[in-house]
Amino acid sequence: MKSFVRSHLNFTFYIILASLVLLCLFAASAQSLSTQLSRIYLLSVAGYFGGGLFLVNLLLLPSRWSAMSRWLAPLVAWIWLNYLVIDYATFRLYGFHVNWLVVEMMVTNPNGVGVPTFLLIAVGLGTMGLGALVIYLNRLSSYTPKKLRFVISGLLIFLIPAIASNTVIHIWANHYDREEITSIDSLFPLYYPVSSHRNGPRISAMWPTVFPAKSGERLDVGRTKSGSVQYPLEPLVCVSQKSPPSILVLVLESWQADSLRPEIMPNLCQFASTATRFDQHLSGGSTTVPGLFSLLFGLHSSYYDRFKGTPKSNPSLFTETLHDQGYRSRVFTSSYLERFSLRSLFFSRVAPVDYFYSKNDRVVVDNYIASMSSADRSHSPRFDFMFLTSSHSPYLYPPEYSRFSPLPMVEGGYALNKFADSTPYKNDYHNSLYYSDALLKVVFDTLKSGRFENTWIIVTGDHAEEFNENGLGYWGHGSNFTRWQTQTPLVVKSPGQTVGAVESRLSLHQDVVPTLMADALGCRSPTEHYANGANLFRLPEGRGTVLSSYFTKAYWIDGVIIESLSGRKYAWDDMKEKKSLGSVKCIKQVMAQETHFLH
């Protein structure tokens, strides 16, 4: 048994070593190794992958004891090394990491995705070469020279401080937007370093010299490396209007499109009767981060991973343009936007005095009303962003707004029975929206006393909320990409609009920024220079989009959802209806949009 353990340990060492050699190819794309700490962090990535591979091989150790299963560890190693090679080729070609959809398209229609025959042959030869390498390493592992034992022991000992360094450095860098560190994250596949926003200051307090409590600065990097961000493609040409309009963006958390009904949200429905209502509107995903990113950047949510690593260098072009044109920007939120680099990406120009955060939606609205009081009588344009979260589970509202009943006996009781009756849970949710609607009325009434006639008002949600409408036991959000989790209302009122309209063509969160940039901020640059969307009042036909969740994404093509990680395909409006891959041409067009701002 001892010999089996020793042999498996040797094999693990060889595979870790081979993996690190391949990962060096990814590391070669790093652009910001300007400090000693960034170099240490890049080296610590070896601990992340080495530790993961060690744990996987530890789980495979029992397979070594039987001749019937001894092939399992080498097979897993061969698949892993092939994955790294294919991912590197994909990353170099497209600027993003490989997923199941790319693999499926290469297998089913390689010419359709632009993969030449000679490259397929090269991949086949490389696969066989890696197979031969794994077989050789497996045989080599049965013998361990004494010198090699010290090397293996040293590597395993190195993994522990490497993992610890990786964790500590990234927690600090993520909190303080240190792009010399965080810009490295997107280079590696399956790389999810630890982030803990509240512990960043603690690390700085413990080691202030090494980890100063200081926000990072914009990186001065070239655009020659593969996959680097170039946003916008060309400098924008914008001409401020003589009487620039104010802009108010109102976002409701977890807002399902079917909930915009008079009995649930009477005030907003009345407001929508003199605005433009978009009846087939998609968020950028089924969770908050992709939803807000697509809304405030005008880009597909799949860009977020690249931008979150460089929030200082690549902030929202929309909010930057507002600043350049003299807008005073204010944020009113009951969602904690410090996490995930959201405040840095969206609102880096917002002064601390203009950033209002409270867990209570009523307090948030009161702060907005106070900002509109007599103390602010200037006629300079405003940009206000309000994010209300009462409609997020566990659905908060005062007792007097309990309009719908019965209510659930146990909060979140559907966790015990995923096919439970949704009525009480949906009633609870609708009560929270009924309360949010009352708060929106206060906002609208306040606006009417001053700036209403010259203000763009955008009302939407970050994503939707499911109550098992698919009949497959899904609740909440972030678990699929059907309409119940991705379709949210969008109501747009332009300055002076008095007649309502309804738009039934597909609209996207990505369309809001191009609309405001052109029609409110006077930007004459082509939309494709800074966004993936289109003008909401000139929507194209036959379009596709990208939807993202916590760790995966999907493509929406002609009402079909194609998940990139799992390969699942289903109808957007009925998850039980399975669908085929569809038009490769349409998917390629959306994939091209995903790399449009990567060079």
C-alpha cells in the first residue's frame, strides 16, 4: 500500500508540474507586474491550482489500489491537460475562456465557427501527444529518486504559504481596487480567488507597510496584449445640449415582468400610461451584478469579469460622460454596492457626500427627497441612481401593505418542498412590490414639483424572480435563464412625453446607455464604438444577447437559451421545452460582440 501512495504522490507532482508549465502561457499575458506584490501574487496562483490538483488527486488515491481502476487518475489528468491547452488556444483567439458551447460547436460544426482543418489536425496530434506524456509520467511515478523526494516535499510545503498569500493579497486588492493585482484574475481559467470586502481593512491594519489602506490608481498599460480591454474603441464625440436634461434611473430588486399590473403597482402603471413600456425586455442576467453591469455599461454582462479587475482604468463610460458634461451625480441605494467592484465601476465620480446607503428603502427615498429640497435650486443637470431592495427575499414591507394573502407560514418554506404551492410566497412578494410602488409615487410626486418636465426617467429591475413557474422546482433567481428570472419591466419617460407607447420588440439592458448617450448627452459617435446595445427607439430585428449568472452564462438566440457551461438548451419561455443548437451564425455574431472591446 505504501508503494501505491508513493507512486500516486509522484504522479500528482508530475501533473502539477506539467499544469504549471502550461499556466505559464496564460501568465505571459499579464501586463501590470509593476510591483513586487503583483509578482508575488502571480506566483501564488501556482498555489491555487497546485492545491486544487493535489486535493483532486487525493480523492483519486483509492483508485490506485485496484488494477480495474488504476487508469482513472491518468485519464482525469489527460482530460485536465487537454482542457488547459484548448482553453489557452480559445483565450488567445477569442479573448475568453473555453466553455461547453465552444467545444460542442467545434465538434459539430468546426468550419462554421471558423476553425480550419489544419488546426483540428494539430489539436488531434496534440491530444495524442498529451496522452503519451501522461502515460510516460504514470510509468515514471513508480520510481522515486531520493533527490526527487526532496523536490516533491518542497513543492507540497510551498503550496500552503502560496495559497495563504494568494488569499490575503487578493482580499486586500479587491477591497482597495488595486488593479496591479486584480487585473491578473481574468487571465486564468477556473480561477476564483477569495474575496472578502470587510476583511480588506483588517489586513491593512495588520500589515500597513505591505498592504497600505490606499485605493489603487488607473493602470497605464498598452493595448498590444491579447484579450486586453479597449473601451471605447475611439474617443467619443459628444455635444452638450443647451438645456441638458436630468436623468433618473430607478431599479427595483428582483422585479418580475408579470408583476407590473394595476392591482400590484397602480402608481407605476399610471406613470407608464404616459411613458414607453417595453414588453419584451431582458436584463443582462439572472442576478444583480450582470444586471447592473449591462444596464450601466451598455455592454454584454460577460465583459464584467474583465472590467471588474480594472475598475479604475475602465469605469462606466456613461457615468464618466455625465461627469465630463457637468452633471452632479447622486446614488441612493439599499443594496451594498461596495462588493464586486460595483461602486468603483459605476460611480467612481460620485462624491462621498452624494452617496447615500441605508438598508431601509424608506430612508433611501427620504434622502432623495431631501436632496431635491430648497437647498438644491440650481439648474445644473442631475443624474440620480436609486436602487430599492424591498422586493428581494425576504420581501420587506410595513404591515399596512399586506394587500395580498394568504402569506407563507414559514419564510422560505419552499426550500423544504420545491414543488410547494407558490401562492403564499408570491403574495408576500407582491406585497413588497405594492410597497415599492408607494415609494415610487413619492419619488414621482417630488419630481413633479421641480424637474419632471426635463428629466429622463428609467424604471427597471436588476433581474427577475421565479416562483416555480417552470414547474421544475426553481425559486428565486440565479439558477436558470428563462423569462421568469431574466425578463424584467422597463419603463422609459423622455422629457416632455405625454403620450404612452408600447414596444413589443426585444429590448435589452444594454440598450439603455446608447439611448441616453445619444438622446440625452448628445453623443454622435457610432454606438458600436462604446456599447453592444441599440437605441431603444430604433430597435433592430432578429438579435441575440448574452445572459450571465453567478459563475456561468448563456446565449439568447431566437427565444432559445443555450447555456455555455452545462450545454443545456431550452426555450426561454418554457424550460421544459428542449431546443436544438439553432443558428451557428447568430451565435457567432453574439460571440463577436463579446470580443468587440478586447484586443
